[in-house]
Amino acid sequence: MIIGTAGHIDHGKTSLVKLLTGVDTDRLPEEKKRGITIDLGFAYTQGKNDAMVGFVDVPGHEKFVHTMVAGAVGMDYGLIVIAADDGIMPQTIEHLRILELLGVSDICVAITKIDMVDQQQINTVQLEVENLLTQTIYLGTKIFKVSNTSQEGVAILKDHLFNLSLSNQNNSPYFRLAIDRVFISKGMGVTVTGAIQAGEIALGDQLLLMPQGIPVKVRSIHAQSQSVDHATFGSRCGIVLSGVDLEKVQRGDWLVAKELNQEVDRFDALIKMPIDAKQKIRDGEILLLHHGTDHTSARLILLDSKEVTAGQSAMAQLVLQKPLSMCWSDRFILRDMSARYSLAGGQVLDITPPQRSRKTLERLQFLNLLLGDHSQEVFKTIIHSSKTPVSLDHWVKSMNQSPLLLKEAAKDINAYEIVSSQQTFYIDDDLLKKIEIAIVEYLKVDEKMVGIDQLRGLFKPRMDLKLFKVLLDELVQLKKIFMMGSKYTLSIQGITFSESEKIVWDKAVLKLRNENFNPPLMRDIAKDLKIPEVILKSVFKKATQQQLMVWVGSDIYYLFSTMKEMASILQDIFDTQQQITVVEFRNRLQIGRNRVVLIIEAFDKIGFTLRIVRKDPKSGEVQDFRIIKNQKVFM
């Protein structure tokens, strides 16, 4: 549990944390000298059931709001501190708004310095606080009255805080940590600290430093002031890294799992302005964007309005001065460029938005689909509403979500799965049928033979070329349409055999069947049958186009029926051992290794199998095997 303090300067945040934990979070000499918090301070103590409770003490001075925002990242709970003698001050309101805009769902309020004022002043401040809370999501929040000097009320506040339980559990699988401190640990190396936003970390893990994309390795982990071998979501930890120099790391960077290698230079989002925002936001305005523990300037392009005023929300695209590491549903803060006011908060929706047609009704409708809280439900709506195949791999990375969970979501709505070039796509089954019907009806007219652009022109909006090619490849696999060179057709009449070619083909088939898994070279078949090689080559080419046979390389062809039989063997091996090796496949076919390698590489090319090569991190042994990628190839 990470609890963050917030509030105006000199309202007693640091002193209160020291009473609660016994730790003085002011660590810098200048902080001791001036008696104010300048940078983030941290304290840890034992909570309920031996659970560790961590406190993040943020600066209260208006000059250090950017540091306060960085400290709010990873907070599970907010503690707003208000001095009874001062009451609500400007930074009280701004800090409260920042917590609300960043999505910190639960807070409490501590009215401090009650020993310095009379009861009437305490009651007045409490009424002011209650009134302020009615203008936020924190209506009904508990208010505690304490004295840091006499310690009155501190025990009651401590009991409340130390018995809290996490209300929000993050199920994102891949590790993310926003770095808030960087330093050298003597005898160890480069050390970073921060709160784990998602996933977990263990000694020896290979990670990425983003947005630079630098590979690093976890050398040591310290969580709650002790050395540990792993840490999970919700923990604050210090991590010693190898593979990077100190000058390459800074506050604001992210430490992430290798799967989350996206660099975001623009994104679409929902922005919301609080009801007491100091000024309106106009289309095209340059603002200061705080995300994680970093900040940069960003140009705001409003998608559904010309301006946004206090209490309003809008869809927007933000173009960043420098790339950031982001995921769907991340929160951020927008401030004016002079850093005087916090103007709005936002939620990241799409990290790969289009630059063209970004303001269309269809685009805005799509962005509204991304507003849900649960990634699986959002993924379902994306598939159901999309007019093109939806990339599983993209949304796994964008949402930081398990591919298995998103696959389950797609299965729940009976989405059609397409596997192409080691990527998985989903398309609504009804949409696939409509596209198939449209293409078939078009090709029926005069038995057309057309290129991909002509078929793509049938659909509005125009599909992405690569995605449309994936779709056509699937229809070819299903034998709904056929391909001749770079053209598509409804039948294969144009490549049928002539009478003389049919005689040659029948003789060749007998020869190929006799040898089964080990047929002779094409030129040897031609010699044996006393047929000119050029004629047999032409016949084999037509047979390949009709999917009657498969060329595996080096003048070697297999009947499609034989390939199907070998595919069944591969499937049996995979079902038994969960992986396929060249040695095992060779043992089953009882033919030479070189021929087996050519055959299994042909299966790779047509998408039935997928080769996996990986090195065991402990033994150093290289594993080389296949898995079944797409059973539908031989259905």
C-alpha cells in the first residue's frame, strides 16, 4: 500500500509522516536547512497483518508541482493535509485536483495544528473542507483532526491508514515502473527507484529502459528497505541495473518488460477540465504534459470542439515534443506552459492514432469505445465495431494485457481468428461473411481476374493495404477465391490442364505416390517418364497453382495429399510433446535429414508451423523447435 501526502507548504505533511512511521522524509541538506520539502521523500513501516505501508511525501510549494505530480504516480491512497490555522490554500486545491485527475480513487483529510487554534476555527476549517470535497469525486471522505505537537488524534489516523486494503488490483501482466530517482549505489552500480505500475520483477530479468529502448538487466532489488529477489505491483522499490551508464538514465524514464517497447510521439485521449479550471483550453494550444514522472510540451488538437472550458471534457490528439512510454488507460496532467495552473487531466485511449481523418464521426465513435475500464470488454467492442481485421499483437502491447485473456475475449464473441506472418488478427464473423460475399459477387461478373487495389476499392472506408492482404490470404486459404500470380479470381479454370498435360500429370502422380515421403527430383521424374523437363515443369507449375502439389525447394515437389499426411504427423508430434524437432520428424518419416529440413521449412512458409529458437538463460543451451501455428491450412 502506497499512501501519498499532499497539501500546501508548511501544513505539517513531513512532520505527520514522521509521527506515523518514525522516518524523517526530508533527506536533502537544503530541505533540512530551509525546513521545506523540495524533492520526493519516502518512508516505510509495518501495517496490518505484516503488510508494508509506504508513504510518499511530496513538496507543497507551488514551484515544485511537477515533483508532486511525479510522486502521485503509483499512489494507492491520498492523504490531504490542511493546517487548522491557514485552512484551505491554493496548493491544497491544486493537489486535490491532481489526485482526482490522475485517478487516485480514495483519500482522507488530516486537519493539522489543532493545538494552535480554538474549536470554532477547527469547525470552520472542517466545514470549508467538506464544501470543497462536494466539488470533487471525494464526497463523504473521512476527516481527521490531529496535532503534530501533542500527537492528539494521530493514533486514530494511524489506525485508519494502517488498516487500509488495496481497492484496485492491476491485472496487467508486463512490468512497468516510472523512475523517480536515479543514483549510484556504492559497489553496486546504477540504481533507479519508483512504484511498480504493473506486473512483477525478479532478479536477472531482462528489461528495457524507455523511451530510449536500452536493454538492461536487473542486478539487485530493494523493496521496503530490504533486499528481495522479486517485487510485484503496488510496491515501491529500488533496482540496481547492469548494461547502462548513469548519464543514460534520468527521472521520467520508464523501466518496462521487453514486450512494451512502444515509443509514443502522439496519442489520442479523453481530457477533462475541473470545474474550477483557471482558463480555457483552445484547439492548437501548446501545453505542458505530465505523464508518469516525466513532463514535456505537447500540442493539443481538439477532435470534437474548438475549445474546452471549466467542467467540460473533450476528445483530443496530443503531439509530443519528445517520445514517451505509454499504454492505454494511462493518466496524465495538462498544465499551462508557465506551469502556474493545472488545467486538465486525461486518459490515454490510442497510442497509434491516425494523422488524417482524425476528426471524423467514425473516428470519434471508435475513441468512445476505448473509454471502458476493462481491457477484455474494450477488446470485444473493438472487434465487433471494426471494419478491418484487428491485430491481437498491437492491443496486447497497447493495453499491457495478456494475449490469452484477449484471445478468450475474442472467443466469447465468436470472432474469426486469422494467423498470418506470425501475427494473429480477429474479425467479426458476420463482417467476414459480408466481405466474402461482396468479393465473390464482384468476381462472378465475367469471371473477373483482378488485382488487390480493385478489390480494396469495393470497401469504404478503404482498408489498410497490409490488413486487406491478410484478409484476402485467408479467403484463399479457405478456397473461397483463388490467386493466379498477383491476380485474384473466383475459379481456377484459367490454369486447368490441357488433354496432353492431364496425361503427363496422371503419370507423374503415380510416380510421386509410389515414393510417398521421399519423391525423386522433378528432373529425375521427367527422365524416368521420358518427358521433356520443360513440359513437366510447366505441368508442375499449374498443379502448384491449383494447390494439387507443393514445391518445397531444390527441384522437389510433394503432392498436396502427401503434405496433408505429413501435417497430420506433425500435429500428432505436437499434441504429444508440445513441440516438434527435426530429429523427431525425421524419425517418423524415415528419410534423410536434408530432405526433412526442406519439408518443415515449407510448412513454415505456408503458415502451418512456426519455428522457435531460444537460449536457456541458465544452461546457455540453444533450443530449436517448431509449434503448430495454424491448423486451418490443412483443414
